Amino acid sequence: MTKADKRIRPPGSKSVGWALVQAARLHRSRVGDRLAAHDLFAGQEQVVQALAAAGTMTMGDLAATLRVRPPTASKTISRLAALGFVERRAEAGDGRIVRVRLTESGLAKAEAIERIWDEVEAELLDGFDGKERRRLRKLLRKAARNLADASGATGHEVEGDSEIDEDDADALVVPIPQDGIERSI
């Protein structure tokens, strides 16, 4: 048998990564379709939800939480501010520190986003029992941690999941700058 005769297996036939990417694309598409009805684009909902959970964040903390580069977070905040969903304020006494928070309109969007995520989550996990849901969450967290460790992007994980066990507690560490001062981007 020559190399030309050897068949290449179809993409994803045994790849966890392929299946994960396909599920993520379909999830993003379903969420994106629903967000459009609320004048939002896929990705913006994560910013709104992070701010809804935190109340107020520095631009640097927001970028770190979302695992994006600071210019990406800044561009998204600018777009959301133009829509009237967020507001930025320089810290009194130190204009380098910029804090971001949702407006009343932004808080209403956060509630709508929560409903959208619940609806798409129900579609995603249709037919899964509680044990399977918990196991999938745990496995995905572990996979994300592995990739974060491999790329050197450790330190931020999604908080608030009551099912995090002691093995997962390390993932909740949030790094603070050495001088202890949070700076804007």
C-alpha cells in the first residue's frame, strides 16, 4: 500500500477537539441568533454578564476575566458604551485606572442574556441527566485548564459554580499585579 492509497480518516472521527469546536460553533451561532434580537453580537454578552456579576471592573480585570487582549476588551466596551449599555469612569485621583459598569439599559440586557443562555443551554444538554451535566462541566474545565497551562495563560477561571470540588479550587486563583495596583489598558 502506498501513501497515496492510504485513506485519511474523516475530520473529527476520533477527535475530541474537533467535536468540541463543532459544538462551540453551533452554540455560538444559536446564542448569536438570539442576541441579534437584542442589538448585541456574539461575544458582547460575555462582557455584559461579567459586568453584571462583578458590578464594576477595571478594564484590565475585564480583559483578564474574558481571557482577551486589552485592546479587544476596550473595543467591545466602546461599542457597548455607544449603545448606552455600559459607562466608563476614570478613578478619582488616578486617571490611569478606568472602571466600567453597566447602565440601567445594560442591566436589562444582562437579564435578557441570562434567559438566552438558559434557553441555549437547555438545547445543548437535552437528554443529559444531572450527573452527565456535572461530569461534562468538570471535564471541560479540566480541558480548559490543561490548555491554559500549556499556553501559560493560567490564573482565571469562571467562578460561581457550586459544584467545584477541592481539585478544582486552584483554578479560582486570580493574579494581582506585583505592586497591587490595578491599571487600565
